[in-house]
Amino acid sequence: MNLLQQIEREQVEKLAANRPVPKFEPGDTVRVMVRVIEGERERVQAFEGVCIARKNAGINSNFTLRKISYGEGVERVFPLYSPRITAIEVVRRGVVRRAKLYYLRGLTGKAARITERARERVRPETERTRANMQPATEPAPATAGEGEDNRSE
């Protein structure tokens, strides 16, 4: 690894430590909180849209969000490690089969919808699941009426 790549990696780690970047992909709906300066005032403005492109290039990484505002399509490119971005949050995850979703520019209304990805199966391990996964050393004593068919023949 050359010196430039090493310095760039250190800078990315330092910037990611200040503001963690969530894992998101094209097709996901993302809300970005952007610091806007108007004259002498400073405020935080939210921009929420569908991520249509993502470019991973170290410190130069960026992503493009698209939203429909008052019937007009608006796209905005955000540098991933910009100091103007105060927070990035994923609103919903989408199911897509492309890396770049530029085809959404030509679609309107219901045709431009992206289906939501099912929840990831992240379930905390409990005592019960841990007990079910380990093999039993002794057979458990059967109690009357439990797991048996008590019908008379």
C-alpha cells in the first residue's frame, strides 16, 4: 500500500469516528441532515430521497439522492464525508437489482415505487434458543398429556 492510500485511509477512519456512516445501498430511502448557511444564520435542513447511485472512492465517496418535490424531480449529490452533513439515517430499505437507478428519472407515480426489503433476521439469542441448539445429554422425562396422543382406540 502506498503512502497516499495509507493517509487517505487514516483520514476516512478519523471522519467516520466523528460521524458514523450507516450502511445503505441504492434503492434505500435515506434522510440526510445538511447544515445550511444563509447569510449569518445557520440551520439544519433535511433532504429525504431514494439513493439512486453510490460511488465508493475512499475520501471522495459520494451518493446521489432523488426525490419528487412539488411534482418536479430533484437530485442532489452528497459527499459521504462532508463536514456539512450532520447526520445520515436510513428510513427504509428497498429491493433493487441494479447498482445505478438512473432509470427512475423516466418513471413517475406508482411506476417509480421501489418495494421495501423484508426485515433482516436479527433476533437476540435467548436461553430457550441456546437450549434448543445444544444436544440433550439425557432424555427429558415425559409428563402425562405432553406431546402424546391421549385418545382411546
